[in-house]
Amino acid sequence: MSIQELTTASIKYGRELDLIAKLTGKQRKEIQANREQLMADDRFRAWMDSLPNAGDARRLKKNAMDYL
């Protein structure tokens, strides 16, 4: 991705955050924190699914989710 593309995407993302904040009444920081948490959850699930033994992965995933 070029610097121009990154800049354009960043501006678009900022505008979308502003719009979501106006529509929901939430603050931008709160929306961003929620988004980051969802991304972290997705990365964690992807990592768990990539473990070699699917049975162990499911058990570890359940234990981790129970812990949270």
C-alpha cells in the first residue's frame, strides 16, 4: 500500500468513526476500543483454530473463554 493509499484510507476511517459516533452517541475512543477488542478476539480465535490438534484447540479455547 502506498503512502497516498494509507492516507486516503486513514481519512476515510476517521470520517466513518465520526459518523458512527454521531449515530450511536458513543465517543470515538470508545468505538475504537471496541473495534480493537473485536479484532483481538478474532486474532485469538484464528490462532486457536490454527493449532495442530483441533480437539486440543477446542478445549483450550473453551478454557480460555471460560477464564475471560
